[in-house]
Amino acid sequence: MATLGLTCVHLCAGLMGRRAASSLRSLRCVSGMTVSQIDEEVAKLLELKAQLGGDDGKQTFVLKTAKGTRDYNPKQMAIREKVFNTIVSCFKRHGAETIDTPVFELKETLTGKYGEDSKLIYDLKDQGGELLSLRYDLTVPFARYLAMNKITNIKRYHIAKVYRRDNPAMTRGRYREFYQCDFDIAGQYDPMIPDAECLKIVYEILSELDLGDFHIKVNDRRILDGMFAVCGVPDEKFRTICSTVDKLDKMLWEDVKNEMVKEKGLTEEAADQIGEYVSMQGGMDLAERLLHDPKLSQSKQACAGLTDMKQLFSYLQLFQITDKVVFDLSLARGLDYYTGVIYEAVLCQTLQAPTPAPAEQNGAVSGEEGGVSVGSVAGGGRYDGLVGMFDPKGRKVPCVGVSIGIERIFSIMEQKAELSAEKVRTTETQVLVASAQKNLLEERLRLTAELWNAGIKAELLYKKNPKLLTQLQHCEETGIPLVAILGEQELKDGVVKVRNVATREEVDVSRAELVEEIKKRTSES
């Protein structure tokens, strides 16, 4: 009876006054409680409610973004937009078209595609008869899109947010909600031509963004699988050992070996043999040497991968980017869907902060000497079997692609902007329409409308009679390069006084020629 009474009390917690009493009395036939017992419980609740201050008091809560997410202010968004524009421009230069897919997918679409990382998928509560999950990346939805629409050839880019139920490292540009910028080529083509273009795209974007020196590591899943086989790794452990090798960029070899042996049951002998291979780096010469390696040459898979690696480097020489590309056998990339060439771009040096350097700054972590380290900034590879997993008849569509780590790149760009004296403009306003005397609001509005209609980016201050000095200061603060000044004399003469904010030079321009004059001056700047 007491237990049920407490249950009734809890049910009453969200109810008010007589309505609460009425609701609880309706339970007496089920619980066996008397009316007086229920009234007593209601009185206790009402007394507690009075002590807490009721609904009239202000609710106290913490104003913050959810864990692993962040807001972006106008300055940050201006930098971010510049990065996006650079990336999209490169994608379009290479002939890509764009698509979009839903932010959530059927859970079964994403399940089993990411190996050990599948635990990071955000599952959504069933609210409409479907089990859904937030997309983990843009690759699996792209494969689903190809299979569903029976598309066999496309070169596409996709820029959108993805979600991972990870432990965020905000200082390293690692979030739970973040953008990915993907470029993919789907279709049956001769080996290594699309793969080489993807690497060229990474090279172009990182060079244009001027992030500092970088290199692009390449490997092949077939080489890795062949290496695992000749080193004595059981077939069923290939993917899990691959995930461990993928940690070599974050962990020492001894720690990686320890995980292989103690956690994943690999023999020490097999782990040591893997250690000999994953320490190798080079170019086309390394691929040639490994083709004659006594152990690795026994694997048909590895030989096929090494032959393609030689072909890839021959194309990269024609693209003139071999100075930035290194064949690295330690590169594994843990996702299950990769089937061939894999690659990852890494910055070689950190951005130096001024002395003394703060411990943390906006999305990047400061090193011992005040440097900003963010890890890999792009990655991708070939995934020839993914589309077939969705096709009812198992028809395969070969695919290769690359994903740009926009959040990590943004961390560096934002840091560089903070360290430089250069002012970041947050608007693209070309001209401020100003007045030198009072009672000219209507004329300012009329001229502003003329400029807008002509495609000019124009502003005016939202005051009837602003001081000219206030208007000029607004331009200096926001970086507006020109001011179109109206006065009684200018209106009589049919001209507008155009002022260069930086040089303070002023010139009278006829109203009819004002649009062209503004376009000419702003295009030069």
C-alpha cells in the first residue's frame, strides 16, 4: 500500500491543485487507498510545491552548447566560408557535381559498415515505425544513393554535417557534430587514374589553403591483407588487427604491439613481423622492392596491390606531386569498407604561436613550444564493394574518394587569423550610403535602393540623422571600403561624393555613373 502510495505521489508531481487531487482520487478504486490517504499525499505535494516557489519562479539552467558542439561567431564563419569556397572551387575544377542526402538513415543502412567504429553511431528513438541513426559519414549514404537510383557512373562532391557519439577533443578539432567535404568518383575505369586524381585534389586544396608543409601517405588494403597473411594473422582477425595498426599515428609501436598481443590474441612472432613491415616508407622504389620480397611476394593480393601502387606513382609523377606523396606501410585506416588504395594527408609542422603561448586556443592544441597540432587533415581510399552491399542483386560499382577534414583545417585557419594582424571582414558590403546634413534619410533610402537594384552590396545606418563621423567610423570598424555621401549641394548638382575610407580621398561622381564607379573601385581592391 505504501509503495503504491509513493507511486501515486510521483504521478502527481507534474499536476496542479484540485486537478491533482481529482486525478489521485480516481486511483482509489485500483489502489485501495482511502480518500483521506490520497488527500494527505496531495497536501504534502502542495506544501513541497509552495516551498520550491511554484511555476512563477525563474528556472535555473546553464547556457551552453551540447557536448562536442560549438557556436561560430561572424569572424569564425567568414574564415570558414573562405575555406569552403576554396574546397568547392577545387571540386568543381575537377568536374564534380553535387548531391545531398538525409541527415539520418535507416539504422540497418549504417550497421556493419564501419568495423569497430560502429559503436560511435548515434541511434535515434523510434518515433515513426522506423529505427533510424544519424549519418556517421557521407560515404555510406552515397553508396546507398547509388544503389537505390541504379547509378553506375558519377563524379560528385557533398559537403554536410555528420555525427559521431565520440568522446570529443575540442582542442584538437574533434567534435560530435562536424562537417565533411567529400569528393568521390564512381564507375568502372582503368586502374589508378581516378585514384591519382583524388590525390591531386588533396594536394591542390592543401597547397591553396597555405597550411604549411604536408605529406600524403598512401597504402593499399590488399598489401595490408597480404602482409597480415604472410605474417601469420588469422583471416578472422584481419580487420581488428588493421584497426590496431591504424593507431600508429597516435601510439608508439610498443603500445600497438601490446594491444595486438594482449588484447587481440596475436602471437608475439606475428606482431614482430608486422612491425618490420609497417616501419617501411618510400615511393615507387619501395613498391618494386616489395614485389621481390621473399614473404610478401607469396601473396597474390599483395602483389596486385604493389603493381597498382607502381602505376599510381607513375601517374602522380605526371601530376607533379610525388614530392608530397609517400608509400607508407603503417597506414591502415580502420574503416571496414576500404578495398584498395588508401591515403591520408598529414601536416608536417605545427603553427607557432607567439611567446608566451596559451595552453589552448580555439579548437587546436598548443604543443611544448606553442605550436598547434591537429593530426591528419584529409583521408580516403577505394571502396569497390560498398555499393554492392545495398544492391538487391549484389551488383558492384567501383568507387574511390577523399574526405577533407574541414574542422581541423578550420582550427588552423582560425589560429593563423588570430596570430596575424590582418583584420577579418565579416561582411561583403561595398559601400555605405551616408549623409553630411540632417533630414536626408529619404534620400539615403532612395540611393540605397538604387544600388541594391543594381546589384551593389550597400548599407546605411538605421538613424534619421546620424553624424558623419559616426558613419565613417562604422566603415573603418567593419572594413567597408567606400562611402557614398549625400548632401544638399550634391543633390542639387546631381552628384554623389565617393570617399575612399582607407586613403580618405573624395571625388564627385554623377548619379548616373555611380554604379559603374563603385564596381570599378571594388573590383580593383
